[in-house]
Amino acid sequence: MGKSGTPNGEKVARPTHWPRSSWNLLNTEVKRGTSLWVLGPRYIGKRATVYALLDLARRERRARPVVLDRCIILSSGQLNWQRVWSEIVKQAGLGLKNVVTSGPELADELSAVLARRSALNLAIGLVGARRGVEDVFFQAGSALHAALRRVFFENKDKLQVILSDEYALWYHEPLRSGSDWDLLRKIVVPDATATDIREAWSATGVELTDEVTQTILSLTGGHIGLIRELLARCPADILLRRYSEKNRAVKMMKILEHSSIGQRITNHLSGDPNLLKLAASYHKPAWLSDYGDPRAQFLRQLGIVQMSHPPAAVLSGEFMSHVVSIMAGSSTRQRGESRRGARLAPLTSRLAVTEDDFVLLHLSDLHLGDKHRFKLPVDSLGREHMTSRMIDLILEDLVGIGLGTRVQMVALTGDIAEAATVGEFSLAEKLIKELATCLSISLSHVLLVPGNHDVSFTPDDADKNRTLGNASPLNFDNLKRLIYGDLMPMTTSVASSPSGRITVQCVALNSCLASGQDTPGLGYVDPEELRKLGRSLSHAGPEDPKEKDARGREVRVLCLHHHVMPVVRQSVRDALNGKAPSLLLNSPEVLSWAAMNRFDALLHGHHHQPFVSTFERWSGKSEEGLRKMLAAGAGSCGARREDLDEFARNHYFVHIIRPDTWIVKSRALDDNGLRFTEHENLEIEL
């Protein structure tokens, strides 16, 4: 490929990851002018495949190849239709200067050009989809398909569209049901055969026996990525010595367990219990009631399952069966077992809530603004308008798990806005008041703390109340005034369970004193604020649950934005390149202060990664013992997919505080992005 992204005219070669038989099938279809949707696993080299097929269309059909790359056609996270059209015009050499502003206009212009120019023949490929741009990829593909439909009957062979398989496309119901993109032929890439395996090793000078070939095929199930791992990592003596079939299989299994692909597959399954549960259901061939189920398609993409027609799925080979069995068995054994004062509650239980229980809703990192996941960007008249479906989804989930009318308090632990603008905080005011009304709680029971995105990095010169990083909290402070009115500064909220058995005192702490343009990830709490809050709190503190009497249990919860202990790792390369770590600079001081003032839990956000830990802390005073506390960091309930890091799903917590235990209900957005579902329930003794 040249720098522009178009094929450079060199002889077409089969991508090294492709089995020969599959590649020959694609060659035949491209030569016929067929538009293709190539359904294959991750490890076939999708971008290289699309480039090679476009080059083949150029050589065999004299088509002008065009590559539409996500990196080029996106602008501020949105599809830029003018860029799409400009790329087509530039790469195809059309010499046009007209303006295109929408998908239908693109389809109209494309079909009109093909009708006017009898000798023009185009082959267009779309590449570069990833998490977070599902809608963009779908819109671009739909526009190309609309153009294909317009020219299909009169100029059938003049436009050829080639798309690679992206599981993100299965999020869209029209594609799942088969009612759209019907002019693209789905080509399912079959798994590698024994012949493909022998050919791969033959290219390295090693001739495999039938016995060794069969061992590799049985272990991998024809998984192209795993075969490549064995090709790169398996010592020649394992292949050539007269090992017993069993010993050879054991050694190869160990290699696959420690391979990069094996580790990635394990990480995907361990990070999503529902995905693991679905994979475990395919130990034996199982009928697929919904072939387009995004989770099932994701398992196919990873190569964990193989699919057949009529639609059925089964785990791919002995290695996948081994991994899934071990992980599913481990998950089953751990669930309900005591683990140093914490245990996992059954996922299937609704955890019936009594009148004695206190329910605290913990939301964080809404990121209301241009990068908000659930925003609805235009109103019915096409005017710029900002609203969100996020609160609706959370409320629907709470009702579904029987907590719709049981929440006593809400903690919003920062990054409510994206850029700390007046417009973003205006929407925040609307959503917070709507949330309080729907939960039937007072606004005084909604506690807000600022995050680094809630302070403006471009403060007004007149604003003197700036952070040490030269950022302004003015707009966030105005939001608090709109929410709390005469209750300002509103640093503490107190509420009780319906029976009065449990009383919770929730305290807000500003950890953004150091936030600024050059220090976006650094947190710092003003020591003077700690001293003032400490004086306002009763030094006797809430009762220890072990000493509670008829008055019930009193609980203290500290809310701040930045995490008090490490949540995600930072690479050495980032550190050496000068990238500042993301941390709370004076966390030891904050933790000792929390222990001295007898807090039971610290709630935070910031890193978009769900985090739960228990720890013991000494306040530093000789008369004080160790204080056991809970640290819980909620994931982001509103950030875009590409900003969610490793967990990769929107998330929130529900804390159910009981007289003797503390239950953390972890809720995560499902794979199709339509609702929040059960992620995990953690029961902790404090």
C-alpha cells in the first residue's frame, strides 16, 4: 500500500495468515465483481486482506481501488461525510469538487458518477473499525450499500464493496436480522485444515508427520492464531522426536497457555462472567437461536467457538475446551466461598433488600459533553441539542433488580462534565434533578464531588479561585449552587434506612486541587480542608459495627474522585517518556485521616475501571488500632467505548449496607449497549 492507503500495483500475494483454500474462494468472487462481507477471526490480518482484495480487483477487473480508513474519515469522533467523498474522489482520480454532507448524498453522487462515466469501475474497501466507532462503521457501510443498490440493476459490475468482519457490526439489528446489506455476500472463512497446517510448517523447512499434524489440529481446532503461535514458539524437537502423542499434546498445551493469544482469550473470558458462561454452554454443539447475537459473534471472532450451518456453535478444539473448563470450574468453586472476609454472592439472586438495609447508588465519570456515550446529538428539527439516555438505562436497571424505590442516597464521584462548560453543567443539573425525582429522594441526599474534567483548563482571568494547576472550579461550584441552594457548601449528607437501623454519613472531599492542563491525572487534597472537615466531624465517630446496640449501626463514607491506591498499571516506557502517573499525591495522609475519623468506606472514580478492595489502616495514633475500610472505584457510566480502557464497558455500583455486611452490586452495560446487567455481587464483612 502506498502512503495514501491505496494499493501500489505490486503483484497480489495471499496474506500469510490465510489458509490457501479460503483465499482461492475469495479470489473467485472478487474476479466476478461480487461485493463481499468477509467473516473471519481476528487473526487473519483484516486490513491486509482488504488491501489485497482491492488490488486483485484492480488487476483482474481494472477497477480503481479506494480504501476508506477510519483514521481518515473521522473528525472529532464523528463520521465526516465530506472526507469520505474527498477520499473517493482523490483515490479514484475523479477530479470533482462538489460538497457532500450526508450518507444519502454520498450514495446519490457515487451512483450518478458511475452512470455518467461508462468506463469507470470502482472497488471500495472499508477498514479500521474498533470499539467505540460501531455506529460510524455502520453508517459508512450503509451509505456504500445504498450506492451499491442504486447501481446494481443498471451497472451491476461498476461498483464493488469489500468489508472485513467486525463484531461491532452485529450490534445493529438490521444486519443481525439479514434485512440490510443484502447485496454483500457473506464469506465465512473456514478454519485451517490439516493440509494448511502441513503447508505452514513446510515453508519453514519442517515436514510434519500425519500424527503431529493431527495433534495440532485437535488442539487448535484449526484456529489460525493459535496455529501461528505454535509455528513461532514450538521447538523443533517436540515435532521431530518420538514423543508419545499425549506428551506432545501436553507440551503444546503449555505453549498455548502462555502465548499472547492464549493470554488475551483468558483475559476476555475472566473479565466478563456472562461471556464465560456463554462459552461454557458450547462444550457440546449447541443450536444458535440468534446467529447474530453480538456475544456469540465475539466468541467466533476470538476463535473460541466455531459456527456451522444450520446455525450451531461448539468450542474450537481441545485447548479452548481446556481453558473454558478450568475458568468456569474456578468461577463456580469461588462463588460463595469465603475469601478473607469477602465472598461472591450468586449472580442469579436478586439479593432481597429489607427495611433495615441502606442502599447507596454510586455513579462516576458521566462525561456529559461531546464524548458522552449516550448523547442524542440533534432534536427533531435538526438543531444542535444535547440530552442523554444514561439516566433512563440506570433507572430501568434499578427497577429490574427491585431497587427502583429503595435508594436512600446517590454519590457522584466526579467527572460529571467533559470540558467543564456551562452547557455541560446545565445538562448535569437537569439529569441530577430528574434522577432525584425518579428515586424519590431529596437533592440533599445527592452528594457531588468534582473530577479533573469538572475544572476548566481555560479559566477566565477574573476567576481568582483556581487550583494549583491553574484550572477553575467556577462552573462546578455554580452547579452545586443550582442543586443545593441554601444548603451550600454541602460537604456532608446524612440519611437512614427505612427502619432507621442504619444511618450513613457521606462526606465529600475535593481531590482536584492540583488538576490542570499539565497535570490532568494528578489528585491532591488540601490538608487544610482535611483539618476543617475533621473538626466538623464527631471525634467519637460512628459506632464500630461490633459494638452496635439498639440504636443500630452508623456508617461513614468518604467520597472523592481520585483513587487512593493503584487501580491500573503504568508502563515503564510511559514513565521514561515523562508521562505523569495518575494518582492521589497525598493518599497516605488521606488514608490516615480517614482511619482517624473512623470511615468505613472510600468511594471514587477517575480511571473508568471497576475496583474493589478492603484494607486496614493505622491512623498514626498509639491509642488507635487498625481500621478496616473498603475502597470502591466505580467504572465510567457515561464515557465512550474508546475511553473505557481494559474493562471496556460502562458501569456503576449499588452499595447495600447491612447491619453486619456490605454488599457491592457491580452493574455493567451489556454487549449490545441496550441495558445494564449483572456483572458481579461482592459481599464483604466490615
